Amino acid sequence: MKPLAEETLYEEHPSMFRNRPVEFVVTCLLCLALVGFVMFFFWWLKCKGTTLTVTSDRTRLRRGILSKSVTEVWHQDVRNVQLDQTFFQRIFGVGTIGISSAGQSGLEILVAGIPEPDRVKALIDQYRRR
């Protein structure tokens, strides 16, 4: 029997505005003084250089644009999935996801500002029970 191909179920970058609306507005206002452009650019690079991917087999966190760091946790090894949301994150539909596996004592994947964190947790829970 041929094994099923790995399917990408979710892939997102952290949200800039929805995760930190006050900082976003302040940075935009600082753009009027030209200082904000540099801050905004590096913040944008950090967000675009971070990608959380949930597939049918594993969850992968990729960070970096010039240099790269990849952390993967296979769903069969997931011990704990944490979802944290502040009041404003709940309003804007983003949150922080933390994943730990049986092989590590702490969180292996921790990323803030991820859109639809409830969906991410549900997908991981669904596939780790298979």
C-alpha cells in the first residue's frame, strides 16, 4: 500500500497589525518623522521571515530570510499544544501557539501573532490522534 503524501493544511506568517495594533499605529505615525520606516521595515522582515506550517504529518516553524532556522515537531510526538491569547488578540483573531514534544522538556515551537490559533490547535490535535 502506497503511503499518503504529506498535505499542507495551514501556512501563515505572524500578523503585524492584529497582533500589536498599538505598536503598528505608533510605528506608522513615526513614519511621518522618517524614523518609523526603518522600524517598520525590520518588523515587516521579521514577520515575513517567520512561517508556521501545519501539514498532515508535522508542524514546522521557519525563521529567517538571509539565515534560516527550522524547527519541526512530528504530530505523533506532540505532547502538549498551548494556545495563549490576550483580550485584544482574541478580538483580532490572533494568538500565540506553543508546541512541545515527548523528546524535549520545554516548548520546541513558540510563535506569536498567528492568525486563527484555534484552527491551528484543532488541526494539530486532529492529526496527532491518528
